[in-house]
Amino acid sequence: MSDKPRILIADDNEANVELIEAYLGGLEVETAIAVDGQDTMDKVESFQPDLILLDIMMPKLSGFEVCQRLKGDRETSKIMILMVTALNELGDIERAVEAGTDDFLSKPVNKVELIKRVENMLKLRGVTDELERLRQYIEQMESSR
């Protein structure tokens, strides 16, 4: 298994996926693709991403439903989620936040903005992991006294 951060691109539009993959091409990351909401849930289990670029309008399960399920499950709640959407109504942004998204980006996606957000979210994920490791280490030290 590589040490590269893993990014799952979840979008039912092939052109969007190709564009996002091209934008991420310069980053040291491993990517996988999911074509609908159910496929996203399946890929989360097999691919174990650090970050999901999640389209909202997808077949089978919407991005809102996928986000809510992942954030509501202890096993997957730490996965960073960046919702990528053509919807930019205030209500949709509120729904995304309520579903538990970590951030959102409007389509058409701007390359610089996407890369910056991805880099920042992967850094944040690392900090969260370090804090979690430190917390567990302290707990282990205290329990072994």
C-alpha cells in the first residue's frame, strides 16, 4: 500500500471526472472513481480514501445522502469530504453543511481553487490523524500505569 493520500472522485459525469483527474495530475495522490452514490459507498470500503470529491446530483444515492451516511458512521466519519456541485443555491449549501461536508466547491471547477482546497484538506486530515494518534498514545500510557 502506498503512502500517497487517496482521493475518491465521485461523479456520474465522465467529462467532470476527466477534468478533475487532469487538475489533480500534478499532485502526489492516488485516485479512484465512483460513478454513483452506491458505488461511492462501495469504493469507500475497498479504496479507503483520505478525501472524497463528491458530486451532489448522482444516481442511486445523492451526495447529501452519501455524506450523511459516511459522517454518521464512526468508521468513516474522519474521511474529508469536499462537495463539488453545480448547485449554488443557499439552501443547497446549507443542506451540504447539515449533511456534514467539510467544504464545498461550485462547478465549473477552478483548477487553482480545487488544488488549494485539496492540499489544505489533506493537511488538515494529517493533523487530525496526528491528534488522534497522540490522544490514543496518552490513553495507552495512562492505562498502563
